[in-house]
Amino acid sequence: MASVMGLLEVREAAARVRAEELRAEADRVLAELGEAEAVLERRVIARLELAEAQAAPVEAGDAPPLALPAERIVEVYWAHRCL
């Protein structure tokens, strides 16, 4: 018959293994989340750039509209992300 201490050690080892598995999964999920957020940011920037280009039609001889500064694009991105 196994001792109580032995049973507790077995349970502790199993809990330690499970915790390590979950840490590895969390690392993987965080990496995937970072990649997804980067894709989202690129999509938002592309949409903002397109909207800006469509909003200001260029007539013959006019200079093309200036692009939004990068800081403003990031500001708008975060504002939309928090909605």
C-alpha cells in the first residue's frame, strides 16, 4: 500500500506537469495573438490610407494629398481597437 506522502508526491508531480503544459500553451497563444494584432494593425492602416485617398479626389495639376503621419494612424488604430 502506498504511503500518503507518496500519493501526495504523485499528485504534486502531475500538477507540475500540467502547469508546465499550460505555460507552453499560453506562450504559444500569446505569440499567435501578437501576430494577429500585427495583421489587424496593417489592415486598419490600409483601410485608413484608402479612405484618405478616396476622400480627397485629385484634380489635374493638384498635388496629391498628404498621407496621415504614422503617429495619427496608430492613434486612430488604438481608438478603433478600444471600441
